[in-house]
Amino acid sequence: MKKNKILPFLISICLLFSLFAPAASALDDPPLHSAKAVVLADMDSGRLLFEMNKDEQRSPASLTKIMTVLLAVEALERGEVSLDEMVTAQADCLAGLNTDSSTSGIQPGEIISYQDLLYCAMVHSANEACNILAHRVSGSVPAFVELMNRRAAELGCTNTHFSDPNGLSNENHYTTAYEMYLITREALEHPLFAEICNTRGYDMAATNLSQARSFANSNALITADSEYGSSYVYPAAAGVKTGFTQLAGYCLVSTAEKDGVRLLAVVMGCDGWLNAGIDEYENFTDSIRLYNWAFENFSYRQAVSSLSTVTRVEVENAVETDAYASLRPQNDVTLLLPKDLNLGSVELSPTIYTEKLVAPIEAGTVLGRAEILIDGRSYGSVDLVNALKVELSRREFVTQRVHQTFSSPWIIVLIVVLAILAIGYLTLVLRYRAQRRKYLRRKRELAARRAARERSADPPLSVESTRRLAVFVDEELQKREHKE
């Protein structure tokens, strides 16, 4: 008997604890070491999987060159320049560069192809190549800087300001991790940019002032030949750009793809040791930690099914036995979500297009839209359609047809014309009948006069004979009138 009393008690305790248990365990933050500002985004949806100080203004260093090369590629796409165009380096192409500045050794007066300049700027992080591109695209470096800031504003950047095309300026030159993500996302939409930033090494042809040159990409995630060593190669990684100044620290914008999951990471302000005998650059290691964290904890999962009914709505003028439409998602929705997330926490908040709820409605008609919510956070939206056709009631069908018929301008004009013709015809008939009666009355009068003259010429008739003659004449006239 004691066992029977203890067992229900234990079950009650377990149920009580289960009420307070979370639907899905919260993810721990990725184990970053020194990054000061971070954004990790799903490239397909644009949703941020992790962020830290994403809106903090920071120096971007050579991440600036992402915007520079984006603008140079857009000028190419507009037809303002060609890849094989030979460009002469302007006299001040080295202005503002420090003695230890990253360059490709390009000198004033050197003639280089536009394509080589793009690869020098992005792959080799050559600061003078950025100045030359700026001069070729906009006519001068200051004019190009204006274009950089204008383009940043177009992309929704409100905490970004550029002062040069290469990132060497320390004053009034800043952006944020999130806005660097916005700029990079746009840049990667251009195939040439994506190809250049993912190039592991580049061979540059000889010029009028230099022998042929070769250089490796500075991004150690994608090549073992990087100046930062071979220990950071990450097989899933691709592009985009490194950056470093004493003010900015070590920065990196990169992408990675694994099992269909495509990510973009921005890390800024990382620590590192250069030429100190310690091979540790945490812009690479923190990026790898971000990617490993995301690939281990996230996967694409079907959050919304097109077979599930979201709501039922009443439809005007529908058949009484089927006056409601069942709305469901137009398509399945797959989202990059934590692997341990309870999908039962997914909510759909519908907005119904009430002006469309009038029969007849074909199956599959978009009648609303539902916002996808998980723990109060929006994950996009999906159109809502009716599962079955909604028929129009017979009474409403007749009413609508009559209304449509008599609301047509041509029908109204036709009715007016017919009414006018009918009134005209009736007027003519009445006028004809009035004239005919007048004619017949006149005819009877003439006949009576003629009969009177004839009587005056004959011997007088008796009263009875005269009465009979008058009756006879009237009958004859009425017979003729009836025949006519």
C-alpha cells in the first residue's frame, strides 16, 4: 500500500517540474576570445544567428576595400570601363600610404589593366590600387569617397562614413559590424566580385615599370599561402576580406557553407600577434569558432506546412452549406533553426484580405498573409490561400447578373433608346386613331347631309319611314367603320 501512495506522489513531482521546463534549451553563445563586434548571418534569409555590439562604430581598416571594389565592379557593369582597359597610375596614387602599408608595388605612371587593379585591391589588399581605381571611376579620390558614402546610404547604412578608399584613415572613417554585413551582402550579389574575393592566388602580368608579380590572398581561411600562415585553413570557407590597423585591430569578413547552410560572418577588433613568434590571429580563430558553433547547432527545418489550416474565414455570397474558406500556407517554409527547437513553438499570426472574401473564389487564391513567429521573434511571412473553391449561391448569382446587366453603360443606353422609340410609336398610334375618328365622324356627317338632300327631292316620307331610314344609315356606317 505504501508503494501505491509513493508512486503517484513521484509522478506528480515530475509533472510539476515539467511545467517549468523550457520547450527547447537555450543555445550558449559561441566561445569567442577577443572579437569586439560580431555579426553572424544566414545568407539565404538574411537573419542574424548571432550578434554582439553589431551597431558599435568601429574602424574597418581594409574591410573598406569591399565597398571600393563593389563600386569598381558596378562601374564595369554600367559599361563605363572594361576589364582589359589599361589604366595609368596617377601621380598621387601613393598619397596617404605609410611606409609599412600593404601594396602591390605599383608606381606612378605604371600602366595596369583594370582587371589587375581589382585583384590587387581585393586579393593582395593593395592600398595604392584602391586609389587608382577611385581615380579611374570618379575622376579623383575625393569624388570617389563621396560615391562610397552615397552608396552606403543607399544600402541602409546610417552609422558608416568613409574618408578614403582603402581604410588607412583613423579619423571620421568608421562603420559597424552590421553595416559591414549589409555592404558585403550586396557585393556578393555581383558574380565578378564573388569570384575575385574567393581567389586564392593571382598572377599579375608584367607592366611598363615592373616584372610579372604573383601574390596570395590575405584571407588565411581559404589558402595556406596567406601571410598569416597555414594553420587557419577552413574547408567550408570562401572570401571575403581581411583588415588590420592598430586602431581597428584584426578584422575579417568571410563566408562558409556546409550541408546547405550558407553563413556570412563579420568579426572586428580581434587580437593578434604579428612577427612576435606567436602565430595567433584571432580574427581567423573567432570566425572559425562562429562557424563551428552554427554548423553544430543549426539546421534547416520545416517550420510551416502547407497542409495545416491556419484559420477559417466567412465568405460573402457563398453557398450557405459552404460559406467558410479554410486558409493554409501557400507553401512549406523551411528555416535555419536550432536543432533542439520545439517546432510546436512556431506561431502564425494571420492578416486577412477581407476585401477578397466574396464568392466565387477559386482554390489557391491568396486571401491573406501570416507572419511566422518563434518566441515572439519574426522569421518572415507566408501567403495564405484557400484550400477549396468557394461557390457562389444561385440567388446571389442571379442578383449579380441582373446588377451587372443593368449597370452596363451600353445596356442603359439601349434601354433609353428603346423607351424613346416606344414613346414615339405610341404617340403616332394615338395620333392616327384620333385623326381616323375625326375622319369617320366627318364622313358620317357628309352621308347624313347627302341623305337629307335626297329626301328633299322625293315625296315626303312618313315619320315612321324617316326613322327607319335613319336607323338603316347608322347601321351601314357602323358596319363600314368596323370593317375599316
